[in-house]
Amino acid sequence: MCRSPEFEMLVAHAVTLFPEDTVLSALQVMHRHGVHALPVVDGHNGAWLGEVSQHELQRLSAFAPLARLAEILTAKALASTEEKTAVSTPASALLLHAPAQRWLH
């Protein structure tokens, strides 16, 4: 595939999130860049893992502001799988049952 300089510049300046990012840090990135959804990519190889929206992160920030995006994507995948099998559990409910972690500030 021949990549033009314009393509390389767009990719180099792409705004993305990583699985290690928290809900709050993702919201800050979205606010800073004026976007409402962003892709989550693997930090090692740049593979697309999923996407998150500002709306869902704002809802999650009320009770899980330090949840990692990896947890969010896992919960979304589980909820999607369950919807296909006619059992519906919202992603936010899955996070409520996650083991509590202590955070130092």
C-alpha cells in the first residue's frame, strides 16, 4: 500500500485512547480535542480495540471515575454477547459487580 504524505500526517496526529486510560482521563482528552467519541487502541501495535463515547463515559464517571478503558470495553463486549443470547445486562451493571480497588491520590 502506497501511503501519501497527507495520510502519514493524519495518522501521526490521530487522537486515540489506550486501555490503561481511566474514564476521567478519557473525558479530559475528549474535552481538549472537542470530540464525542474516540477509538481505543493497543499501545504496543496500534490495533483497534473498540471505541468509547463521551455520553457513556459521563454516565460511568459518576460511580467509576477511575475505571480503566480496558474494563469498559470488556463490559461492553460481555453485554453485547449477552444481548445476542437474549440476556441483557448493561455494561454499567457489570462494572458495579467488579471487585473494589483502593486508589491512592
